[in-house]
Amino acid sequence: MGLIADYLAGHLSPTVLAAFERHLGHCHDCTAFLNTYKKTIEATQSFLKIQSPIWPKPQGLSPEGRHSS
């Protein structure tokens, strides 16, 4: 997966990039894997952008109200 991650990040040398893209042009399995990998990254990024927490923040609580034993 290092090659795919480097490809998506734009870190491949021109020679390796050309060979990789040439391979993708002929290998449907690798193209499908790459597309699934991209969709997984996009879904993860979307999930991490969720602004609201799963549970609402309890009202009326503050750190000052805590008591230590």
C-alpha cells in the first residue's frame, strides 16, 4: 500500500509514476483497489469532520463544580 499512498500524495518520481499509471491502464483489479482506497480515505475524512458529538453535552456542568476526595 506504500506505492498507492505515495501515488495519492504525489510523492512518486516521474519514472515510477508513469509506470504505475501505465499499469493501472491495463490492470482492472488494481484500478478497482485504488478507487476503493480513495473512497475509504474520503469516507474517513468525512467522518472525522462531523462537528456534533454522538452524545449531547450535559447542560449546567463545569470544571469548577468538581470536588476531589
